[in-house]
Amino acid sequence: MGKGKGNKGKGTGGGSDRVVYSEFGNTSPALARGVPDLPPQQQTLKVQVSRKGRGGKTVTVISGFQHRPETLDTLAKKLKAQCGTGGTVRDNTVEIQGDHAEKLLTLLQQQGYTAKRSGG
């Protein structure tokens, strides 16, 4: 009852990390598509207040960003601090809790973005 029976016919053994088959998702950073990180003057943002799909809670949604996720996270952090509320970044949009559309419009325009109010 020997040693090594569990590795019968499996090649060299050893902890190989190579991927043999992967159907979804390119995890290689060399093949990842670059996201353009445009300056604020070249971006047009839409600011809208929404309640749909949030259990009746009001959320201010800012969309139209063309930034890297890291840049978007730091911008969202600044906006949340200015409004004194929480929020999140989802799919190149920033969601700020509460109705802060007017305040966010002025903050974004001060930072050089072209921001417009959309919706009601």
C-alpha cells in the first residue's frame, strides 16, 4: 500500500498553475482592452435622480464617464465626501445616495466636466 498511487498517469505532478482550458474571460492584462482616460473637458455627463429598482430610495446617478476604474473610484470618493452620503460605482456610473443633483452639477462643473441634468 504504497506511496504515489494517487498520481498514477498524471504527468509530472508538481503544482502547475497553467490554464488548460478557459471558455470565458480573458484574464491576461496584455489582452485587456484599454479604457480611454479622457480629460474632464472632453466628457459630457448626465446627472439624474432615480428611485427605480431601489426599494423607494432616492439615488442620484451620474453617467457618461470615460475613465479607468481607479480614477472613477477616487472621483466617487470625493463626491460622496462633498455630499456627506454614501454611494457606489457601477458600470461606469456613480450612484450617490439621496437627491443631490444640483450640488453634484456644480461640483462636476467646477472640476471641468460638462454636466447636464437629465430626467425629472
